[in-house]
Amino acid sequence: MNPSKYLLTVLLVMTAIGCSKNAQDKTPVARIDNQTLALEEIRAHIDTSREPSQAQIQQYVQRWLTEESLYREAIDRGLDHSDEMNQKVEDVRRQLAINALLEKEVYSQQTSDFSTQDIHQYYDAHIREFNVMHDMVLVSFALFKNRDAATEFRNLVLKGTPWNSAINQQTQSIVTRVDSSYQTQVTLMPAELWRVASKSTSRELSFPIKTDNGYYILIVWKFIKQGQTADVPLVEREIRGRLTVERRRQMYNQLVQNLRAKHAIQVFFNSVSDSGKSKTEE
């Protein structure tokens, strides 16, 4: 046998064996003409961490059969090679290629490494845009097992011990604590805390506040009324988002500028002046 023919025969046999093995590894669930849908394909396309249900499989099969039938009819009519179809495919290919380039050169780049100075500069330049939508308090509080422990902690702070130092000294009797947190009436729970906080003056230490959970001691560091300017920590995430958008816009503009510089570009257009004369600009 001719060596080249022998090699071709071997390749064909190996390919057939491979195809047969691949087919055996899959579980067929539907077929239309010579096209088979496997259960493994359904699993790959259904967004679920669990085994697809019988209803999901049936729904997928019916949709697949419908789409395959429509697609085959479109091919039989030559619609897949029409000028309109080719143009649409080219438009999609063009946009996907552009998106891939922008993802690589702009969106995948590190754009969130902003310094504290960057944040404050943007905040100062746009301070009128940052107002709170609801009354808000900057508050610290601690929950104690009983009134005596809460009173002991309160007396410690009243005698001049800084809040954090008093917290460290009373750790054993503290159930939970929150330090320097911005809270609204909706977020500050239980509700008894907001009733006390909303009536407190700045840096006023509360009496023990009885709740179903125990006794709280609360201190309001700052009260911000609705419509007043928000503090930087409240809007830092928003500022970082805005700066990220700005930086990406700058990167995009710089990319376009650099790419245009690589090519010989001419722009021709006709416009009619007030006098009715046509002029061409390059």
C-alpha cells in the first residue's frame, strides 16, 4: 500500500474512533436529522449549580428543536449567505473586535488606585453634589449583658477615659459594639437607639438604654440633617466610581488619539454656506 494512502487510512480510523468515543461520553436527549443534543450541553447552558430538573430539560429541548428547525429552513432558503446577513455578521464581528481591544487596553487596566488626596480634591471640587438624603448620625455604641456593666462603662467614660480605651477595659462584659459608624433611622437598630441618638447633642453620652437584647451605651459624634453636606467617608465609594469613569475616559481618548496618529486620515464633506456656495473641507 502507498505510504501516503496508509497514513490517510490510519488518520481516518483514529478520527472515527475519537468521534465514537466522544459520542459515547455524552448522553443524547434529542435529535433532529443528523444533529444531536446532549444532556451535557444542556447542563453547560443552564445557569444552575444543581442538576437541571426534568421541566428545565424539556423546556430546553423544545426551544432547541424550534431554533434548529428555523435555522435549517433559513439555510435551505440561502438566507444565511444573503448580503444583509453578511453585513450583520460583519458588524457584529467588528464590534466584538473593538470590545476586545477596549477590554484589553482600557477596562482591564487598574483604575481604582486613588490616593486620599485624590478623593479629597474631587470632594472639594464637587461638594455641592454630595448631600445626605436622610437624617444621619455618626455614632458609636456598645451592648452590655446587664445594667450594672453598662453603668460601670458609662462612669468610666464620664471620668475622662477615652471611648476606645474604656471599650478595651470592659471587653469581657460587652456583647457587641459598633465604632464610628454612619447610621440612619432605618439602619440603626434596635429602634430605641435612634430615638436616643436623634435627641442627643454632639459627644453626649447616653444613659443605659434598655432593649430586648440588653443595655446599650451610645454616643453621637456628629448629627447630619437631611440636605446637609455628606462627610467624605459617606461618599468615598461614589467618588472612586466617578474617578474610575473619568480615568477610563481619559485612557480611551488617549488610545484613540494614538491610534489615529498611526494612520493617514482625511475627512471630506460638503456644506452649503449662507451665500449658497458649496465648499469642501479636508
